[in-house]
Amino acid sequence: MSILIKPVQATKTVVIFDSDCVLCSRFVLFLLKYDPHERLLFTTPSSRYSSFLIKTQQLTPPFKTVSPIVTGK
């Protein structure tokens, strides 16, 4: 099975969060509620998308419980 990974728009910010952390998950729900223009994208550190970002954006894991990755200006 393959997953299509689309490039992130320049105006999006990717938030990598620890889905096992209850506080982090609640914080993501808070961000979703107050992001009506959908400027944020969410992923977990173990996802294929995070692996793709780590390679293409030259990021250095490990991440904290919530890590914003700004992809645009």
C-alpha cells in the first residue's frame, strides 16, 4: 500500500504532536477549534508524513510533545 504525500502549501504550518499525550491531544483540539482558515496541519512523529518532512526539511528528531514546523512565510 502506498500513500500519496502532497507538498504542503507555503501558507501552512505543520504541527507534529505526541498523540499518546492527553494534554497534547487536547491542545490540538483547541488549535483545530480556533483555526477556521485551516492554516495548520497535524501529524504524529511516527507517521509517514513526518518521516517525509524530516527527510525533506532536514529536521532533527526527537521532537518535544508539540512541535510546529513552519513551511512558509
